[in-house]
Amino acid sequence: LQQVEPIFDQLYQTIKDKEILFLEQMLNAGVQQGDIQKTDTKTLAESLFLISDALKHHQVMRQRAFSGEKFDYQASEKQLTLIIELIFKGLKKWAKLF
């Protein structure tokens, strides 16, 4: 376990960095098009990633996915969709005020 843990940590960090960059690029496009409020897109992208990661972790622990059972991300996806919709509705509404 001690030998593979650094490999998984590195893989996780690589995926995290790519996902945050992807989110940041999408957010920048939204800001440029005036669809969302001008904001620190890198910080928002990191926050969205952390929310998603926390929901997945919660679901894994709730379902005890490490027991070998098939894991179902559907509940996490629904929660994440709701949270993101609320965030973007707020950002869009805020952008219209200015």
C-alpha cells in the first residue's frame, strides 16, 4: 500500500488539475459572453471541483463502495446538479445587475 499510494496521489492530482483547468476555461467563456458575473474563475473552478469531490466521497462512504458492491453515482450527480444550478443562477442574476 505504501508503494502504490504515491502513484494514486499523483494520478489524483493530475486528474484534479486537468478538471479544474477545464472548468476554469468554461467559466472564462461564460464571463466573456456575459452569461455569468466576472469572478475569480480559477477559485470558482477549484470550489466546484471540491464540491463534486466531496459529494462523491460522501456517496462512497455511505454506500461502502470499497466492499466490492457496484457503486452508483446517481445520487451524487443529482446533488451536484442542484448545487451548480443554484450557483450559476446566482452568478447570472448578479451579472444582470451590473
